[in-house]
Amino acid sequence: MAIPAGMAIFFKDAMEVRSNFFTYGEDAGSHLVLHDGQEFGPVTLAYETYGTLNEKKDNAVLIFHALSGSQHVAGFNPAVPGVGERWNEECQTGWWNDFVGPGKPVDTNKFFVVCANYFGGCYGSTGPSSINPATGKEWGGDFPQFNFGDIVDSQIPLFNMLGIETFHAAIGSSLGGMVVMNFAARYPQMVNRIIPVACGIESTTLARVHNLEQILAIENDPNFCNGHYYDGPAPLRGLALARMISHKTFVSLHAMEARMADKCEQELDEFSWYKIRTPLESYILHQGRKFLRRFDANTYLYLIAGWTNYNLARDCGATDYTEVFRGGGHQEYLVFSIDSDVCFYPDEQEYIFRQLKENGVKADYIHIRSDKGHDSFLLEPEHYSDSIRTMLEK
């Protein structure tokens, strides 16, 4: 049975979906204008939709994905045109499959769900691995640097094409939470309910240190070549090291210990003098190497740089958060925090909640108790489902 692009069909036990593609900006007047005034085009966005947009077009729910996520939120998608082997078995099942679908917390019997791969991404949207029409080669390191506001702005033409003026709700977790805060603050008229999960509104000192380590890991790989590596060996060691640096903040130590295998294996030729001695070392190295099969080093680098430079007030051109949230009097927020999160510590969500309340925006704050760390929002729907469902169905 052929599945129309971008549409989801629900079967008895599963949902099969295909990504759709939207391109704009072929003409100078329709280019994407980036934060530094640079114009860029054309832009292609890979996106997926679930459910049906009603006649009033007031039942749309927007989802922003995390750092290494994609447009594929729910169901099963066997392949994305143009992505090739990068779209492997880890990508084929939706990253929020337990949350989105018929009868699930984001109920596609009631809501029309939209999620797009980010501008700069590597899962079908225009990014560093896309072809530069001026040269006929991949953009590589010539791709423009962007911030999270540019990611948001790149999606506005998609929403216009879909006929959505206002979203019933917008949801984002981790890096996606930072993007949803940008969207809600800069386009308050376009969304009524906002659900940021395990994120912040400014990059912290610790995040900037971790991010710099990852940036240097990729940049110092001899195969990086200033981002122009697509016709030669990729900077795999640099990307693996970057992922290892970040992975320790995504998974709690308890979860890490539970996942470790009993055996210790030397991973290919990563070491000459040192030998892997413990399951922990084998596990973390495996996580780094596994990531190489499904992600592009340039996309990782660009998104990490955007995170490093993230500051919601600055992105809004504001001097304080009173100015940032001035247009959000009609909005309502549901802020989630995870007690074991060491990627975005709970202090960051408490700060979001405090700024919202102090500036007259209706908000609730839920502190999740979990031993899964930052990844709890992916692994434990039972902690989030009832609150998300209640928020959406108000």
C-alpha cells in the first residue's frame, strides 16, 4: 500500500508515515533572512504531519525536536529520500512514539501534529550536507552560521503553506525546548499553550564549556577540513568524541550502569597504548561510535554552536524578560523539570517558571522524579502523559 508523502496512516498496531518536503526561497524576494541580515535560499524543510487539521484550523500542535532528533516523531518511517544510510534503524521508529498517536497524550484523533527537521539539519532539510546551487557541491563549512531564531523563522513559511495561523500548542524538549521558547516569545500571536521540557532560556557556563569541548573535538579531527569533508573521509573520531562528551550529560549514572555490558571490547583502532578495561569504557565508546552511523558532523557542530550562543532575551532584541514576555498575556506554559538531569539542571526550569510568573504569564511547574536523567522525557511517558494531556485538552 502506497503511503502519501507527509501523511500518516494508522494500522491496528502501528502507524506508517512518510516525510514530506517543502521548498521556498527560489526567488530573492522570498529568501530566508538570517539574524545577521544575510539572505539565504532556496530552503527545503523535511516535515511530517499526523492527524487531520480541522475546518477552523485551530487544532494544530507544533513539536520541536532535540539536538539529534528529526521530523519523525511517531510511527514507522522506513526511509527518507536523499538521506541514504544515515536513516538507519535507530531513526525509523519515531523518537516520541509513546507520546504521539491515536489515544496517546498528544492525541492525533483530536490534534494535527507538525514537526520539521531543522534548517541546518541532516535528515532532509537544507543543511551543510545539501548541495550549494552556486557550486554544485555540498555547502560544508560555507553554510551560514545560524541561531535558534533562524530555525524558527525558517519554519514560518511552512506554517503559512499549511494554513496554520495559530497553534493550539507547541512542545519542545531539550534543545527543542529552547527553540519552542524562542518561537513562543517572538511569535506570541501564533501559539497559545507552550510546553518546554528539560531546557533553559540561556546557555549556562557549564553548557558552554561542554559545547566548546565538543566543537574542538570535531574541529581538531584532521579529516574535518573546515567542514569540507564530503568528498573524502569524514571526521568520525571527532564526532564520536563529541557525542561521548555530551552523552554523559544525557544519561544518568544509574542508567549508564544498568546499560553496560559485562564484556570489555577494544573498539577497532581507537587506541594503541591504552586498552579498554571496564564495561563503562566500552559502553561510552560504543555510544560515540554508534552515533556516527546516523548523524552529520557539520550539523552537530552548527547546532551546538547555536546552543552555545543561545540567550532568549538577546534573541528577542530585549533588555530583560519583562520585555520578552510582554506579548504572552494570553499564553499558558507547562514547564517540566527532571530532578536527575545534569544537562539542563532543574535550576534552569525554575528560572523559566519564575520569569513567567513574575511577568504575568500563566504557568505551571512539574518536577519529575526519575533515575533516568535528561533522557527521561524520551523513556518515561508515564511521568508526563497525564499533565500533557490535561494541558492540551483544556
